[in-house]
Amino acid sequence: MKNSFRETVYKILRQVPKGKVVTYGQLAKLSGNKKAARAVGGLMRVNPDAPRTPCHRVVASDGSLTGYSAVGGIAKKRIMLVEEGVMFAKGKVDLSQSLWKR
């Protein structure tokens, strides 16, 4: 049986290692619908399996930290990423160093 888009997004996201991030658009494309970046954002908001499914590792296409509904919000998201070794430059994730390449 074919996985739903939601299941595919969460499965792929669980493959992103500590120290790396994925963009909403990249995750949408890898999950089979390159135009579904907003849908990916919605799935991150309702992630039923954090932290096993690490929604804090999903960032905007320019490296900005957007939406994080867990306690502490975006400030907490940044702390978690820094602790995992994600590199920042000028307040954004340095995608040249920290973008996950599948």
C-alpha cells in the first residue's frame, strides 16, 4: 500500500541527522509534491511524534527559522539547532554548511 504524503514527509524527516536541516520546499519535493511546502509546514505544526520526528530541523528556503509550536517557540528551535551543531550566519541557518543533502 502506498504511503500517504503525510507519512512520507515524516519518514523522510526522520532521516535528517543532527547538525543538518531541510527546507519546507525540499521536504515537499522529496515527498513527491514540490508545490506542497505550505502543507509540510502544516504537518510540522501537528507532528504527533516529536522529537523522534525532528520538526525543529525544518527551515525556510533562505535559512530563516519559521514556525515552531512547541514550548519556547522559535527561540527554542534555534537553541536546539545550535546544540546539534547547525551553523548560523547573520541570524539564519547557513545552508551552505548545514543543508541536508539526500
